[in-house]
Amino acid sequence: MSCPHLSGVAALIKSAHPDWSPAAIKSAIMTTAYTFDLNNNPISIFDMGSGHVDASRALHPGLVYDIEPDDYIPYLCGLGYSEQQVRFIVQRKVNCSRGITSKPEAELNYPTFFVTLYTGDQMTYTRTVTNVGRPFSTYFSKVSSPEGVAVEVVPSVMRFKEVKEKASYTVTFTRLDDNVTRSSNVGQGSLVWYSIGDDGYKVLSTIVVVFV
């Protein structure tokens, strides 16, 4: 039943925000989902993905991670699709071998993080959010780091003066010394942006790290 439920929620959001892109609608659904069961116990990311949909909160997510259609072109080129296949998808001429830098999936402006870390690895990713909440709003970050990983968010506070204003931040994942005890070769955590004020926005991004 997940598909018809999500389709209905997406249609509800689109009716309330007709100018939002599919990526923005998806972001709103994912970042406002709740991650605890009826007994207030956390559910594993591998059981729930981003969580259980909260249609009311998805209508007012505060921040969204948007992706422009052209952002997918270097991603498709990086996946190894032929220029003919990419042209068929985007319906215009594309030259993957000239002027386009391949973009891995992790570099898409996606509202979650999936990171593979080898011994001694440090990976940094950039994300851009768009303020769809109130003007003159402030958000501060809170990180729940996966076991065996240090996570740094820069900046840790974002301030917006206007609606539809964009801001970017970086997240650096550093694998800690292998002497750190881990219960699994996969770790999970989260990054949450909380708004200051009465609006009470909570923008949740799940984090999954694979240790290789």
C-alpha cells in the first residue's frame, strides 16, 4: 500500500505547492517522516528507510532539498549510459565526453546520505537547502553520528531572510581508528536541522555508512 499512499500524499503536496518540483516534494515527504514506533522505540533505518510518512508535516517541511533537471545529466553520464540513451531521456543533445563532469549519486542534492568508508577515509559532501518556511528563520544542526564515524557539519547554523532563499552546507564523514569497536560493518545515524521559534520545523536526513 506504500505506493498509493505516497502518491496521494505527493498529490496533496502538489496541490498546496504547485510550483514545487518532484524532488522538492520527495524531500518534504522524507525529511518530515517520523522514526519511532507506537511505543516510542526507534526503528532501524533498514526497516523504515526515511521513516513513516506524516502528511501534515510534509505540507510544511521548513526546508527542502531541490534538484534541477540538468543536475541529473552528469549523474546519468557517470552511470555509463550512452549519449544516445541520455539524449532520449532528457530530449535534447548531450555530449557526455565534453564539458560534463560525471557526478556520483552521493553528490546529488539528495535529502539523505549513503557513505562508503575505507580505513582512514574522509569524505565531504555538499548539500543545498531551500527555505520554504518563514522569512527571517534560523536553523541549527544536531548530528547523531554512526558508530565509528566522526561527522562535522559546516556551518552548524543557517539563517534565512527570505522564503525561497537557498543556503549550502558541507558534511564531512571521517572513519575513526579501526580499534574502535563496532557492532556491525554498517552504521546508521542522522542529521537534523531544527528551527528556532514557534514554527518548530524539524528537517531530518538519515545517514548510512558502510565500512569496507
